[in-house]
Amino acid sequence: MKGTMPNRKALFDIGLAGPLVGLVLTIPTIIIGLKLSEVAIISEIEGPIMPLGSSILFSLIEKIMFGYLPEGQDVILHPIAYAGWVGLFVTALNLLPVGQLDGGHIIYSLFGKNSKIAYYITLGILGFICIFVNSAWTLLFVLLLIFGFNHPPPLDDFTPLDKRRKIWGICALIFCILSFTPVPFQI
């Protein structure tokens, strides 16, 4: 982000706007895509398949749409559902509360210089995921280690956020958790 923000409210609003619009567009895309998707028996599927991991939010929407599927069955995603999955994945990455990501803007707006605690917690969780769950996140982990700790303060770094923005900030962090996919591709 070029330039300095005038205050925490402006920084917060900019940080929330992109992910909020992303979710407003992504969730209906997932629903429409799942309506166009089909349930199939895995052993009868011809050709190569690449199973996708699911976030809590995607799995919840899928369960609402299809219920619990018997063993050996899976949802064959329509391309629109894939687009929704990707939208949710990208939104989750953008909401990570680190550095210059939108989640970093939100967390800095909420906590100011104390936001570094959230950065360390996020990097600790991501490091744990790299070691014990999916090493594919290692590059992101290294990039966030290099670039993730410097967040320029706004000109007015003292005026706190109002209650409404604090609630939206908590909602954004919850959406980050609900939309994050620890194992995006199951190979």
C-alpha cells in the first residue's frame, strides 16, 4: 500500500473492504456452483481426479447442500464451485493477520503496535502447519517471516476504533479461520 493512512479507521476500512466484497461474491458462487455439482461414486469416476481440501466454511456449505455422503461418494465440483473454492481460499490468505495483507491492516487497526503478538501467533500456527500438516505452506511461511512484521503506522495512531469496527474486525478474523484450508490439495 502506497502512502500513509490518515488514521486507524481508514486503515481498517481499506483492510476490510476487499475481503468483505470477496466473501459477498464468493459465498453465492459456492452455493450456485454446488447446486450445479453432482454426487458420484468415487470408484466409478473415469479419468484423473484431484481432490481438494475443504475449509470449515466450504465444508459447512457443502453439508447443508448435500447432507452427509456415504463412504465412497464425493461431490464432483462444477467449475463455478471451483471458482468459489478458489475465491474462499484467496480470501482466507488475504485475511491472515500479518504485515501488509488485509488481515494485517485489520489487526494493526485493532491493536496498533501490539499487533506483533498476533503476527507471532499466526506465524507460529503456520509454522506448525508446515511441520506437521502440510509442508506446501513453507514458502508462504518464509515470505511472511521476511516481510510480515513491518506495518507502517497511520498518521493518527492513537484514536481507537469504534465498537462497530471492532466487531467487524473480530468477524474478519473468524472468517479467516473458517475459510482457511490447511491442506488445499490432497495428492
